[in-house]
Amino acid sequence: MKLTLTYHNVPSSRGTHSLVETLITSLLPSLKIDEAVVRLEQAHEASPAYRTHVHLVTPGPDVFAEAQDHTLLAAINKVVAGLKDKIAHRTQKRDRRSHNESLVSSRHVSAALGH
């Protein structure tokens, strides 16, 4: 996985980079991520001042999330929580579709057998 982390009016630090990398990597068991593009920004005139954007490039549809909060850490945690929710929703949707397809297939088999 390639990680691109950009800072806008936020001082870059190894700690922040490491935290973001760890949190994005924690999503890997649930989703294959080819590339993660993360932007951390602070708008001094805005409230809440910190904003986090994430774009996950995946083999299927890409996943996007954005969050704002009063601290950088809170904004990062919110965006990761949003990503987890989107990934879980995608997994549940795929499971429901698979379940419905298997029901339709079993009905066709039953109809063909005359049951």
C-alpha cells in the first residue's frame, strides 16, 4: 500500500505520520487498499479548525471520507471511524447481495426439480 500524506497549515511530524499510517493499515484486513491519499489541514479562521480528507484507492469503488474537529487527533479518529463504517456497509451490502443470489439460485434448482 502506498501512503501519501499532505499537510496544509499543519506541522508535519513523525508521530502524526506514524499514527495515520497505523490507522490506515488497520483497515487492511477488511479492504484491499492500493493507495491511501490523506490530507490534514488546519483553517485558522474556521471552527472547528482541523479537517481530514482520505481517499482510499481500491480494486473496487474507491472509498472517500472527510471529518472535522477541534483537534487534529479528533479529526483523524473521526475520519477513520467514518472509513470503518463505509467499509462495513460495503461488506454488508456484498454479503446481502451474495445471500440473495444464492436464494434465487436455490429457487431455480427447486423449480427445475419440480419442488
